[in-house]
Amino acid sequence: MLFSRACSLSNYLRCMPKLLHSFSRPAMNLADVISSLNEFASLSLAESWDNVGLLVEPSPPHTVSNLFLTNDLTERVMEEAVSQKADLILSYHPPIFKALTRVTWKTWKERIVIAALENRIAVYSPHTAYDALPNGVNDWLAKSLGECITVPLHPAAAVSVSGKVSHRVEFVVEQNLETILSGLKSIQEISYKTYSVVSDGKNCTRVSLNCTQRALIELVNFLSKEGVLQHGTDIISLQQPPLPNSGMGRLCTLTEKASLAIVINRIKNHLRLPYLRLALGVGKTLDRQVKVAAICAGSGASVLRGVPADLYLTGEMSHHDILDANAQGISIILCDHSNTERGFLEVLKESLTERFNKQIKVLVSQADCDPLKVV
Ligand SMILES: [Zn+2]
């Protein structure tokens, strides 16, 4: 830390109280904390459009004694994090999403970055990785319905790893078998088997091989040159198996049917809300029994659209998506966006306190709240 490139004498003196504070308590290196968080929920679970992981990093070395959890990192929450001497903020929603082209005092997102760096606070966001996670945000939300069996609406697949087998290629060789097999042996990252077959009354050899993405390009060039590709070659992209209990949204089958009125009360209790909004499906009443509910924390329209269910539960949906679902007899409960997410932070606090073996103090923001209020 002493006089590193990024920490001038004046910065060092400003950092001193915080450093002395950190040295007096158990702490972990930021890199170790981030790697542990990435093990807790692999960032590969996040949607491709998302912006997850470590978003703001103070100059190293940086140690973490206080981990501060929030759903949204607003300026008010940042003030609270500073007053609580946070070293790392885990903000469920990424406070930086679109690329920043400058960091000035002009917009609140830029000021968040400035405040984080000036106060030596790192910022990490898991967002949709926690949505997809088994026992993550969506499974926490599913508990609001009562006892039920849940499966992801859109299962997450294991990520294909560079260098792993990605394709199967099958073709029949009528002549020059030795040349072709010798050519295959010269290509790395493939393995093959041969079978004797009869094709058009002729004795031929069927070759079935597995290869990586890198080897596929070399292989296709080779087969094209040898004239094999032109005689019918099957190239099959191998799918990764779905990860159990992981993915976007949840389809929840209640162990015992319950009336919509009862389910509404359960949701209010679980989410600690005095109210929620209900759009009854066409021809439905509060006495209607609910057996299957599709849920999605946050903004659920794209995940829920077209899913057959008695009930949709999410934070927000557009007027026209509501009308479409209602017309199909599906009732909708909306609780406002972050009210369907925030309660998970208390579950997360327990999990991370245990994970970091009490070396890190985990706090949940008190200032963080949904911006919408009923007045
Ligand atoms: Zn959200």
C-alpha cells in the first residue's frame, strides 16, 4: 500500500484511518473474497447481456473487513456504506451497466464510482447469476407461495469450456481410407472411431469423431480438400447438459392447492408488504384455486410470456403483457420490481457470514428500498 503508484502521500494520509481500522479487525484480501463469491455463484450463470462481477476496484492491496449488501446502489445507500466503513459493496443490480465514457461529478452513476474509489470501497454485482442460482433470488421468491415443487422456466446449461469437445462429425469414406485416417491423426484435439458399413452396395467405412471448436475448422478444411465433405458429412453441435435447479424464473407447483386470496396473503407476509397489485385472469375470482404459478423476480414479462399457469408473480409487467396474460385466464400479482428481490439479501447475509467464517462482517443496507410508494 505504501506509496504505490495509485496511492500518493495525500491519498495515503486520507486512507490512514481506514487502514488502521482494517488492521485492527480480521480481514480478507479482496481477490480472495471475489474468488469465493464467484465460487458461491458462478458468473457463468448470468445472462449474456448482463454486467456482473467486480465493477470497481481500489488500488491493491485492498482488504475486506466489512461487506455491505444492497439491492440497488443509490447515492443514499453509498452514504450509508461509507458511514458503515464498508470495504466492499455487493450490489445485486449492477450500478454500472452501460459503458461510462467519463467519470465526472455530473451524473449520479459517475458520482457513485467516484465515491467508491475515494473511500476505497470495491463494488461487486452478481445480478442474474443470483437469479439463476439454486436457492437464489427466484427460489427465495417461490417460498412466498407456500410449499411447492419448483423447476427453472429456462434451465441454465453448463458453459462449454474452451478446449473441450464441442462437435461430433460423421462421414462415410468410400476410398483412400488410409490417407484420410493418416490426415485425421495429424489434427490435434480430435478422437475418432471407424465402423464397416455397406453404402449403395459397396463396402465402406463410417468415421465418427469428436472434436473441439478449434479442431473443427482444421478438420473441415481437410475433409473438403479430400472431397469427403461434398459427399454428405453430418456436423452435430454437442449441447451442454442443463445445470440442475439453475436458470431463469421458476415454475412452482403447489403441494396443496390454495385459493388466490390465501396465496396473496402468503406473498404479503413473505415479502413484508402491506399491499400488492392484482390483475385477475378473465373469468377468475379471489376464490379460484391456484395449483401452478410461474414466477420471476424483478421484471418478468420476457421470462413468463406464454407459460401456462394459474398465476404469474413478478415485480413489474407492461400493461399490454398483463392484458395478454389475463385474456388467457392467468391472474397476475405485481409487487414492484425490487420488492421481489430485496428480501433475498437477508438469506444471503447468513450464507456469506458462514462462508467467510466470520472473518468478514456482513451488513445489509437499511437505506435501500423500492423507489415506488403508495401515497
Ligand atoms: Zn431486478
